[in-house]
Amino acid sequence: MARRWLAAWLLALVVVLGAAAAFEVHLRQLGYVPTVQDDEDLWSLQADRLRGATNPIALLGASRIQFAVDRERVEQATGRTTAMLAVNGAYPVAALRWLAKDTSFKGLAVIGVDSRGLDRRHWEMQQRWIDHYEHRWTYAREIHRLLLTPLQEYLVMMRSPFAWVALARRELAGEPMPFNDYLVMRPDRVGFLDYERTDVAAIKRQRLIDLVDYYRNYPPAPPAKWLADLAQVSSWVRTIQARGGKVVFFREPSAGEHLVLDEKNYPRGEYWDAYARISPAPMIEFRDEPEFRSFVLPDTSHIDGKDIPRFTDALLAVLVRHGLIAPTAQ
Amino acid sequence: MTFDSLTFAVFLAATWAAYWATPSWHTRKLLLLALSYVFYAAWNPFFVVLLVATTAFDWLMGRKLEGETRQPVRRVLLCASIAVNLCALGFFKYAQFFTNTAIDLARVIGITYRPIDLGILLPVGISFYTFESLAYVIDVFRRRSKASTRLLDYSLYVTFFPHLVAGPILRYNDFDPQTAAPKPFAETAQGRGLALLFIGLALKICLADLVFAPVVDTLFAPDQHPGMAESWLGATTFSLQVYCDFAGYTLCAIGVALMFGFRFPSNFESPFGSVGMIDLWNRWHISLSTWLRDYVFKPLGHYRRGRLRGHANLIFTFFLCGLWHGAAWTFVLWGGLNGVLLVAERIFRDHVWDFTRVRSAPGRAALALVTFAIFAVEAVMFRAHSIHQAAGMMATMLGLHARPASSIVPAHDARFALAVGACVLAAQIATVNVRGWEWLDRVSIGWRTAVAVAALCAVVFSPGLNPAFIYFQF
């Protein structure tokens, strides 16, 4: 290399590394912490765990599973390969359909869902992740994701809200620095919420506003129609059961105004219980299980990260009682 | 693996170190070929078989063509090679498209078929390496190239990883001499190659993905109906996005090739500084436009058989250009539209005003902006999800279809994208006469450091998702 180029590159490297170090220190001083960023590639790594595993456990659902069940703890307690396939903000019916089509899956699918999530309107929400896994997941992406994860684990500046373009946009819009996210994600996609680092009242308020808006814009399907649509879901469950697998629907805890609104729009007797009477899969409702009574839901929908081990143990105990995992497994 | 992935960073570092540590030139080329197959296999290992088979077939055809003196037999050999290449391309890329079109046509005459999903995966880069193979065989047939005697060198021409999946489309006559003798390591090419790699990454990661893509994706969402101002915003930001994406990829390819001692042709030369669409197509995706000129437009007779026939040849060539880009009618129409625009420009310049003779800088800058605006209007067809969406948006832009003013994109996002876009345009207009990147070797160490710092910073401080390069789908 010509000497002038070598010098230019060495100098540039020193300047950029110095700037990166200063930026990292600055972000940490502002209270930000590093976290793995969830994406389709991380989901695909989990989906890969199901391939070739005998009798695996697939954890499906949305944020209430992803931010409440410790995948590692389930794996250790049961001795069965466990994959965290829940997706924050997306209901899991598409993932159930995908497991039904995958003839190699003969394990247990734990599906965290409520009556709203079973509504046909929400069935395709996770299809994007499945399409990615089926069509775009390659060895190259896998290696990229495996290399990227440790960088995100240790560097705050690897979070996309801190890209200079995102910060410049905020500056132009007169917005403050990015929201100090109270979620820390582990590489296996289990998320830990730390409510001590955030304004719980504001989050609770916003969650309620969003839910009121949602039910105003998307009123529930009539119970008969809702139930009729679920015949297809039942067929997917039976497909898994026919080859020796098991499926369980689990209505995770919610509380306060959130629960009131859910109950008002999807009355348990007309929806959840109606399906429970004909569903080929067992359906666990949190209010029926004493293990879930003691949990505090700071934002009415999720538990604090500190409660995840206890919640995971509670879920395992319930699964044992329903005969879905072996009693000795715990 | 894409150039903007950590997988590629590791692959490149390992390949580069192994290549330069290998003393024998033959072994180096073998190593490059083997690792190029690894690079390709990272997408789908099964398609390596297709790549190897078509490469070997075309190499054999080249040898046969070289040795054969009977012209009818040579024609048969040429046709066989073209047919095999186009059949492979047609099957993988266009079978679904033609099936869908047939079903649509049947519906028009009252016969209804259920849509059929053929489930065919597109081998990445097939459009690019097929064109390279075709160019080689045709050139050997025309006796403009000597047939390759070494399968290794020919395979490297087709497979060398920097250009394999999205060009630039190489010519055998340009590449083959570079395989003859080893390149010394101690060249400024190393430093410049690294600079081009990072400038390319900055264009892709920072500008295409972070600045322009969010605006484009929002405005081109199927359920959006932007008004006139936002339609223009969508069209112009998409034009800039596709430029930064593809020119960024090409710069990476050229830079990486340089780091291995190979020179690739330039693929973009400040296209948005062009005056007129003819000028623009001489500066935009140059390796494709020259390929189409040499292997489609000229064989059709270009303008030798009269103006009218020439115009028809030009439009037909650009229809094919559109079809090459994608198996969808939007791409075909986009290509045809470009052909029509080029013909219109020729007629306008011949009979009304030859604006390319304008010499004043402000005048040329104004004409460049008009050219960019025309490019942006027709680029809508390239990006839209359907002809219906494209037609609605284009009509709105031209004031032919009144839509209420919209505010789909937040004002500060629009301002930011427009400000960055203005900088890109200004830079292209200012550097329209600067060819290539050799100037980087001539500037002071301070300027080189500044370029390196800017490109590195743009990459390092742009964490985010890494969506695929737009041209990988072709």
C-alpha cells in the first residue's frame, strides 16, 4: 500500500475509533444500556432450534410470552430444546399454522394468546417472520446475526435509534434524545422489562389510550363468526396432535382497565370459554390457575423482568398439572 | 452474503489475507474461484451447481466455436448456447411471470384459472452472469474474442465474487488479460479499493437505507394516495435511493476487486448531472446499457436502416431492458417508457432544440435538474406495486389527476431527505465531468483522511437493519 494511503487509513481509524468510544461513553452517561435488538434473523435462529430436535417446546405468542417466560429456564427444567418464537406486538396464529405444516414438529406448542389474538383479523401478524425464515434465511445471514449479537450486547451505540441519521431527524423535529427503553433483550429473544427505569403511569396511560382506540376502530367479530373461523385453527392443532405433538392455548394475565376492556369486548363466556368447549387443545385461562394470582402487572399487561423466573416456574407447574409436560421434568 | 454484512467483512478479510499470502498465481486464482463459490453458496448451495454447469457449458461452446470453421455449424452452436442460457434465465426468472400473465389473459376471455404458485426460487445474480456468458459466446462467434483456453480463468471471469450477484457486467476481453499475470501487492489500489468499499457502503447503509428508504416505503405503500407534492417527494427520493443503493453496491464491487488487483469498469458516472436522458443512460448502469447497445440494439440494425426503424429498435431494446430488470409488467413498461423518452429526445434535439449545446454552467445545471425530474417521473413505474398505482401517482405528479394535498410523511423527515438529496444532486452536477475515482490517489493525505473518516463514520454510526440491495432481486 502506498505510504500516504496507509497513513490516511491509520489516521482515519484512530479518529473514528476515538469518536465511537466518546459517543459510547456519552450514551452510557445519559443512562442508556446495551441490549440485543430483536429482528427476523434472531427469530430465525430460534426457529432453527426446532429443526432436528426431538420433542421440542415452541413458545409462541406476543410480548406477554416474550417478556415473561425464560426460555433457558424452561429448557433446563424440562430437558427439552425450547425455542422462543413469540413476537412483541404480533399475535401467533400464523406461527401455529407454520408448525402444523412442518411435519418434523412433534413437540409441544405453548401459545400465548387471548380471544382478540384468535380473531381471524390477526392471523397473519407473524407471517413476515415465517416468510423471512422460509425464503430469506441463509447461512450468511446466520453468521451475520451471530456476529452482530455480541456487539449489541456490549455497545449501546449499536442500537438503531442512535444511528446518526435517526438522531439528525430527531434534532430537526425538535425531539429529545431517544426514549430510554426499559427493555433489555437477551440473545435468545427473552425480554426483561425494568419498570424502575421508566414512567409506569405514563406507559399505563398510553396503553389504555391505544386499547380504547383499537376497540373503537376494530370492534370484535360476533361470537358465532369468531368461533366458526376457529375451525381452521382447530384443524392445525389436530394436525400437530395427529403426529404426536401437543398444543396448549394460554391466556396470559392482564389486569386493571386493560382486563376490563378486554372483557367488555370479548366476554369470556361468549368467546374464550365457548372455544374451550370445542377446542382440541387444552386452554388455560390465567384466572383459573392459582399460580398466576400473585403477579403484579405494572402496566396492566406485562410483568417486571425480576418476576420472570417465578412466572416461568408457575407456568411450568400449570403445564404439569394439565398433563402437558412430565411431572418429573420440573 | 451482502457487502454490508458482518459475514462479508469476515469473508473478505480471510479471503484477502489468504490470497495475498499465496505465492503462486495459479493457486491464487484457484483460491479466488473456490471462495467465490463459497460466497455464492452462502445464499443457496444448490444453485452453485447451476452456476458451474452453465459456466462449463459456455466455456465448451466457446472452444467449439473457436475451432469450427463452417459458418452454419457455428450458428447452431451459438444458438444452442444462447438457448440454454436464456432457457435457464427464463425458467427461473420469468416462468411465474408468464404463467400469471397467461392466467390473466385467460380471464379476459372468460376462462378462469386459479393462480398457480410455481414455487421457483430465483438464483441470485442469474441475470448478471447470464449476460456475461452470452457476451462471451457472441464475441467468440463474431471472432472479436479468442475463446478461453483455461477453464479456470473463464470460470473466474463469470464467478469472481465482487461482481457475481449484481455486476458490473464484465466483458471477457477486459477481464481475461488481467488473469494472465500476477498483480503486485504494493499498489495504491489497496488504499483506493478500501476507500471505494467504504464510500459504497456509506451510500448504501447511510443514504439509501436510512435517509431515503423510510420516505419511499411510506409513500409507495399500497394503501397510500399521496398528493402532488408528496408524489414528487416519493419519486425523487426513490430515484436517489435506487442510485445510492446500486451505485453503492457497484462501488463496493469495484473497490473489493481493486483490493485483489483487478480492475472493473465504472458503472455510474454522476448520472444525475446528465443533460438529457440519452446522456443519463450513458452514465447510469453503464455496463448494462453498453451490453444492450452491443448485443441487442446494434444487431437489430440500430439506426442503419432508417430513422423510423432505429426508433423502433431503441424502444424494443429498452423494453428488453425493463424485462431484464424484473418479471413484472411495471418493469416492462418502465423500460418501454425509457425507450420512448430517448426517441422523443432524439426527435426534439433534431427538430426543435439541441439543448446539449448549452455551455453555461447554470444552464446545464438547470437542464440536469429537468433530466432528473423526468427520470423521477418514470422511476415511479419501477417502484410501484402495480401499474394502477404507478399511473395514479404519475398522473398526480403531472397534474393530470387531482388528489387532495397529503401529509403522509412527517414534514421534518421530508425536509431531511430533500436536503440530503439536494446535496447528492449538487455533488453530481458539480462533478459531472470527473470520470472514475483515480483522483483519490492524487489528492493530499489530509483529503484522503477526510474521505476515509467520513466514509467510516457513515458506516460505523449507522447501526440498523440490513435490507437487501435493490438490484439483488434482478
